[in-house]
Amino acid sequence: MKLKCENMSEGTTALTIMFRFFAGDMPVRGPAMHDFKNGKALAGLKRNDEAWDLLSQVKDMKVTIGVELWEVAYEAPGPEEVPHLNAAMAMKVSQELKIHYDLTKEAERGQLPDGICSLTQLWTEMVSTSLRKLELPDYVAFCEARGLPREWLGKDGSVEHMKLENVLHLATEIEALGSSC
């Protein structure tokens, strides 16, 4: 199975997608990550995950197949479009962090997506990308204000000295921030 990007909105600056495929009751395969903006229009899994025995999955003359997608890269809005932090965005980012944590835990038992050298690279890139959606002027100041170690994040929202186990705590703090907006 392959994932194909046939069209991008004008002005798209980034389009990196994490995905995994499923078929019938076979184990889910992936995740894999692909940059559709700077790469090819087709993306797939590693070669040893490409072959599927779909005939064994036929039930009542049908086979259920599908794909789960997660946006990894974020297209930053222009200066005139930058919204103030709002509850909905904080809740969305909090949920994304929880998903990134779960995906990383699943990846510990399987293969890494193409282009990813380590689990640390996988989750730090996903978490950093999600955090930047908050568009905070200073993420270190955010950590200090919430009583979190300032070393966790860089001023720009990049993950610095944080461990995977801290991601759920950070998600909870962001959720609390959203509730107070």
C-alpha cells in the first residue's frame, strides 16, 4: 500500500505526515514518516512491510483496509494570522502530545519510520512541532511559569532536555493552561 499526495494548497511551506496502514485483523504496520513537500508524491512502509496477504483477510467477499495519518510538520501562519493562545488550541496540542507519547511507545516494539534514526529523534520532532502551534513568545518562560524545569524546552519550543516520560506531564500543564483561558 502507498500513500499519495496529489495536491497541495498554494503557499504550503511544510507537509510532513506520519502514517500507518491496517488490513483486516492483521497487525497494524508502521508508523512511517514522509515529507510530501520536499520528497516524492508517493510514500510507503519499509520493504519488509510492503507485502500484504489480503486474501487471508477476506470476510463476506470484502477486505477492510485503511490508513491512520498524523500531521508532523506545521505550516506556520503569517504574522497577520497569528491568533492569541486559546483554549481550543491548547487542548489540541495537549491531545497531540498524548498521541505522540503513545506512538513512541508503540514504536519501541517495532521499526522506526524511514528517515528517523532514533526513538528520541522521533518523539522530540513530533512534540516540538506540536508545541510550536501554541505560538508562545518564549517556551522557557512558559516552563518557569508552570513550575516545569526550564531546561525541558528551548525558547523556540524545541525539546531540549526533556525525557519521554515527561511528555504526559507537559500535556497536562498545557491542558490546564487551556482550561484557564
